Amino acid sequence: MSSSCTILLCDANSFFASVHQALDPSLRGHPVIVAGRESTRHGIVLAASYEAKLGYGIKTGMTVREARSLCPDGIFIPPRHDLYIEFSTRLLRIMRDFTPLVEPFSIDEAWLDVRGCEDLYGSPLTIARRLKERIKNEVGITTSVGLGPTKLLAKMAAEMQKPDGLTVLDYPDVPKKMWPLPVKELFGIGPRMEAHLAKLGIHTIGDLARFPVEALVRRFGIVGRILHQCANGIDYSPVDPHSLDRVKSIGHQITLPRDYYDYQEIEVVLLELSELVARRARMGNYLGRTVSISLKDAEFNWLGRSYTLPYYTDTAADIYAAARQLLRRHWPAGRPVRLVGVSLAGLVPSTARQEDLFGRVVSVKYNPPWHHTQV
């Protein structure tokens, strides 16, 4: 490992399920499934412990009914987002004991840059081991940590060994460890880009790394050059502890384990995602106006649509109502869905919430003349 490998990506394993196992040790070693309440039609799996994933094939996005049929002995727990936020804060606090350069990426993972910390805490590899040990002992959950010279390689490394992994991915490792992987495994490549690359005969990260960069630039512009650099492990972005100060949107998406055809099935997923997005908005003290949905079928056909609300919101009900109207307006009935995403954009600090003369929050609650645009 070269001395340039100073960036870590710390990823909490099966975070939602692990939080419940940490709070109730009797759940450890058992298939724990965090899911919405089936009785109120909020019935999809949001997270599952590795016992449920590996032992029973439980996947995120699966309906509760499907999960019960595969894992009748599973322990089903409704989500507790307040607990997840509390545990996420505890993780970040431990990370910041090692370095001030901590950049949260999601509720359960963050990058750390430990350059200059060697005299205090040891080599980057030693810091990674100590970080994992502290989180396990003090928080009660396991993590997978990737270590590399860039944020990209640290993220790729963290994905290579789960659960409870520690992987180093240096520049010389890229051809052997990264290039054989499917191109969709490259950080930053979504289903839509994967489909575009497939049309060019690019199916692995190695295919992308060896593809003429000039041709990629002609096809995708500056994004083509960035993709080529990423496939070769090149990433110039620094670890930025202030990244959340400039959040432009908050979103979640789920790849479903099978095609969903009925509006009601898809709306269950939209509701779960809307609740996650709303929780994240409130956690970050944001309000937003523009609700977007992303839908993809098994043939990689993708649709993105958005509504701009006449008021700012951070509530799941508002987000879900807009997402539901977008679905029914723009996605044909009976057309299969394999991926669903919901996001909230046009963000402002929640301190910008308008109040009336008597201090009450002004909130318009009627069906507005929706303004919709294509994402």
C-alpha cells in the first residue's frame, strides 16, 4: 500500500437492521427485516440483516408478503428513523475523533481524510482498524471500510468485502480488482448511463477504461471524460466536511427484486421513499418545493418527471401526494417498474419557513395547478 492511501470510506453494514440488533442483542444472529406495516399498505422491505439477506434471499424493495413467504421466521420491525439519525450522529462523532475531515455521504456512510493524523493515531490502515473497533465496541454495529488514495477508490474498496470488511484499493490494484466488475458497479453510474454504455459495447469497468476517451467525450461531453477517469481510478475531489452545506436535492431510490405492475404496488414504494426523503430533509433542516420521481423498467427505459409545489415542505404527505400524481399522469397503467426513485429539490434552510402575523406556519393545503417539468 502506497503512502497516498489516506482516504477512508466507512459504511455501516445493514444499518437499519444493525441498529435494532445493537439495541436488542437478542436479535443478533437472527433474520431481522425492517419494513413498513403491511396492514396499512406500507409494505416493502427497507433493510435486512445479513442473516436475512444471505440465508433467505431477502432484498430491499421486496414486499412484506414476499419476504414473509421466503423467511417465515423473520423478525419484522417497523422503521424508526429517529433511532437511525441518532446512531448516524454517534458514528460521525467517532469518525471526527480521528480527523476533522469527515464528509457524510449518506445516513450510514462517510469519507475520512486522515492525512497528517499518523503521528497521533498510526498509519491509515491502523486508523481504519481502530475506527472499526471503536464503532463495534461503542455503537454495537459492524462496518466495512475501504481505504484508497481517492474518494472513488475508497468507496469501491468498501463495497468489495461485506459485512465487516477492510479493503485497500490502490492505483496498481485497479486493473485486477476493478476492471473485471460490471460497469454498473462503478460509483456514479446509474441504470440510464449503464444502458447508454451497453450500446457502445461497454459492459465492464475495464471496457470503459480502455475505450477511446475522445469517443466518450463526443458522445457524452465532459461526463465522458469523467467516466473514463473514474474507470481508471482517477478522482480529484477532496474530502469536504462542508458538503452538506450546499445540498441541492435529497433523494432515495430502490431497485425492486421483481417487476411491479399495479399502481397500488408502486405507490407503496413511493410512500416509503417519500417518508425517507422527508426524514432526511428534516434531519438536515431543509424545506423543498420540487418533487421528482424516477422510474425504470427491466429494459432500462427510464422516465423522470417533477412537480414544483406552490409552497415549501418537509412532510412525507406532501412529497407522496406529488409523487403519486406524477406516477399516474406519466407512467402507463400496467407497464412494469423495476426501479423507483423520489427526490426533493429547490431546497432552502428550514429557517426560511414563512409564518403569518401570529407566528403560525403558512402552509397551502389545496390541490394546486401543478407545474411539471422533465428531469
